[in-house]
Amino acid sequence: MQGKALLTAAIILLAVLGTVLYFQATGQSKVERLTVATTTSLYDTGLLDLVEEAFEKDYPCYDVAFISAGTGIALQYASRGDADAVLVHAPPKEFKFMREGYGVNRRIIAYNFFLIVGPESDPAGINGLKAVEALTKMVEAGRAGKALWVSRGDESGTHSKEKALWKMAGFNPERLRGEAWYLEAGAGMGKTLLLANEKNAYTLSDVGTYLKYHGDGLISLKVHVGESKELLNVYSIMAVNPRKVKEVNFKAAMALISFLTSDKGQKLLAQFGVEKYGQPLFNPAVKTIQEQKSSQVAQWIAEYAFLEGEECPAQYRRAQP
């Protein structure tokens, strides 16, 4: 017993000594807060708990706090100085954030696909169709009283994608809101899936949250429309511009960007969910973009999530002071 106690004490001492040496090497004397505004589709999967643990192990000088909201609200938090970085998935909103001077040093870290899920009985008859065809049949079935749709309705990245898909199918999403078959959750992805399951309805979901909730037995909804160019879902991280928003922890934000784009961070993404669900919930994007520019997915990412031909054009890059 005494030997075990000595071993434990030695491990604790080494950990403390390592932290002290780290602070001395980096010139920091205290643990600093890093606040990241992010999406519910990332938060609900449990991925961010692993990111926090791994990042803080490599960077013990930072204490990470994630604020979960829809992409639109997450970007609002950051623009008023309530976050040092944003981790989101709505390129058009991200581009606006950058053009307004708030977002810098954007990096695409991961991708997966949105899904159209619904009752196994498939009353709208959309199984196996392309996304636009499926939504057209969804409207027909809804207006005929055969099916229901649940929208996020919260200006999140998923809601933005849904509205873009309705427009591609030739429908005005604002007009659909007034129809009886079209319901709005006004909530995050997890709660939206639970509501759709309760109502025996269809909805648009990111694959990560769907697999998590379906794998945990919380929902019985089936995937009817899956992987395609129209349903691509791209996740990016940005630092908040310290020239635009004072008092943000730019150095900490850049440390997190470096971690998530490193081999270690990308491997963490690639492995998350494989053991439990048989497939990763998120696909690492860094090497896909850098080394597989001729691949179909890389082309899709460039078309959907690049601004002016790049993930972050030169005018939106900032060096650390």
C-alpha cells in the first residue's frame, strides 16, 4: 500500500511540475479562459467533451468553455465579445461575419452530411429520392394531410441549410411556415429530433446528432435521404478579430485552431463515434482539402464552403501579436 501511495504522489508531482514548466516556457502565469460559441449539432453529440479534454491536456494554460446555440446566435455572441472563437457550420453566415470584420483565420476542420429522416412507414414516399425531389413530394404529402415536417426554426446552420433546400425545390420557406403540416421546434437539433419522433414527422438532421440519438434509442426515425452534394455539411472554426472586438483572447483561439487542424485533432475527429456507431460522426477535412483536391468531396467543399476560392482569403487573416 505504501508503494502505491508513493507512486501516486510521484505521478501528481510530475503532473504539477510539467504544468509549471509549461507556464514558464510559454510565459504565462495563470490559467486563461477560452470561450467558444458553437452549434448544438456539435454539442449534442458529445464530441466537444473530448475536444476540451484533449486540448486542455496539450494546453494546460487554457480552460475551455463551449457556449451551445444555433450558428446565427453563436455568431451574435462572438460579435459582441462573448466568445473568443466560433465553431459553426453555415458558410453564408460565416462569410457575412468575416466581411463585417469579426471573423479571421477561418479553417475548415470537418464535414459530414445532412439527412432527411422520418417515420419508417414513409407516408410521403420520399425514400431513396434526391433531396429536392424528396422535398417536393414532402410538400404534396403535407398539403394532402398525409405527413408532417418539423423545422429547426432557430436560424441555426441546419435551419439555413433547410431553407436553402426549400428554395432549390422552388418553395418559399416563409410561406411554408403558415401551413398546418409545417411545424417549428425553435430548438436545437436534439430537441428537434425528439419532437419529430413524437409527432411521427420528417425533419432535416446532421448525421452526427441523428446517429447519437438513434444509437441511444431515443428516436426511431429512419434515414430516407442521405449523402449527396446538396446535403453536404461543413464545419469551420474562426478566431474573433481582436482589432474589431476588444478584450478577446485571440492567442487562445489560435491555439484551439492549431489543435483542431493538427494531426492529433484531426485523428480525434476521425475516430469519434466509430466504436459505438460503426462509423465516424465527423470526417476530418484538412487532408481532404489539401491532398485530395481532385476528389469529389473536396470539390463539393470548395464549391459550398470556400470564399473567393479559399477557405480564408488573405484579407481575413491575422497574425498573432
